[in-house]
Amino acid sequence: MTLKTLKSAVAVAGVAVAAIAAESCGKHSEVPIEFDTRVDSIGYMMPFIDNDTVFAAAKYSVVWPERIGRDDLGAMRDSLLAYTFGQPDAKDFSDAARRFMLDGVYSMREEADSAFTHIKVPYDTANNADNKNFAYVVSEVTLLTPNILVIKIDNYQYSYGSAHGMQSERFMNYSIADSKMLTADNIFKPGNEQAILDLINAQAKVSYPEEGALFAEPIKSLGSVQLEADNVVFIYQPYDVAPYSTGIVRIPVNRYDLQRFLSPETVRALSQNE
């Protein structure tokens, strides 16, 4: 597998340059923020499966943080590998990417007989086939300030013979201010889940007013959380709170409506003035 790496000092120049400039008085001022954009694609052919030939195509284009001040990025990278490639036990990026690129092949192995083989073919050959397993993952920086980094990860998987593929949209919120991951478990002060769910359900009626767009019962979990400058967005995957036809459900709640529920770490991460 050939890994094409596009190295840049900033992944999103307009945002990142401003963030680095704003760091001049901060704890990370002497070291810039650096990312790689890592890109690869691959194709395989698997003959003799149910008297047919099946292909597997996979590709990724993801951002990879190389350096953020003096922070130890080990925990962030472990989470990023789990969110991006679904490989929480991978030893490093190359290992996780290799497993991801072969998932479409290995998923067919149990159904195949002793004649199972897989042969590398051009990506376009596999991708353009009707009978195929297909996977892609794309990630990008959506928010970058001196105090917080947010990375969006879009993932899509289609398995041969399925009625449709499955997509997911997840976010990794990393507090540069505190060198820690921010998730639904620690973004908010404990004991406030029902009050937050009340705000989510009220906003859901505004964001998705069409009948049948969401399931009838109230939303009962916080889902995946994206931190924005002015909103906290609650994201639900297909079938979590809505039919597949609705797709990814995104419910933004104004940050200031949630301010009393935010943990001190979240307030620091979202501060533009520290």
C-alpha cells in the first residue's frame, strides 16, 4: 500500500493561521500546530464467491495531527484511530489504515470456500463494479483556536448484497487548553442530562418539523457531540432517532442556552480570550 502524505503546517489555513497568531501569549506560542493530510485508495478482486466475482474498494483522506504545542498527542491519536478507522487496538496509523483497507476482503472470507483468493486491482476497477464492498473515510478540521481542536470524521460502508450502505458522522473534540478529549461524558456537569435533553427535544422540533422525519418518541441520549464557536451540536447516526431516509440528524443548541451546564474544561476550551 502506498501512503500519499501531504504535509502542511496548517490543515485549514484561514482558521489555523489566526489561531497560531493568537497564541503569542499562550502556553503553546513557541511551537506551531502541524497536520498531515493522509490519502490512499486500493482495490481488490475476489473470484469464486457464490459463483461470482466480488470486488472491494476502499479509500481515505484524513487529517493527522503531528504537533500541537508541547502536548502529548498519544490519547488524541488513539481516539482518532478508533473514530476514523474503527481500529481501537491498532498500534499506529499504518496498522489501522491497513486493516481498514482490507476489511472489505476479510468480511467475505467466512462465506468463501477453500479457494478464496484476493487479487489487487486498480481502485477504479473495483469502485466501478456492481458487485463490491466499498468503504471510505474523510476527516477535516472544523474548529481550531488556541484552546480547542475539533475534527469531523465521515465514514461510509457498503457490504456486497446489502440494501444500502451505512454512514456515520462523528466528532473528536480536543481541549488544547487542558490536553484532554471532550466527550458527551465530560462536556457537561454531571446531573443535568434531563435538562439538556429537554433543550435537545425542543430544538429537534424546530430543526426537523416534517412529520416522520424523526421517531415519535423523545430523544433519550446525548449522541455524539460537536463543539462549535456558538453552538453545541448533538449528532445522531441513522436509525438512532430517525428513519434511515432522514440520514444523519444534527441538532444545534445555542451554547449560551447550555452555558450553565458546561463543565469548566469545556468553558476553557471554548474561551477565545485565554
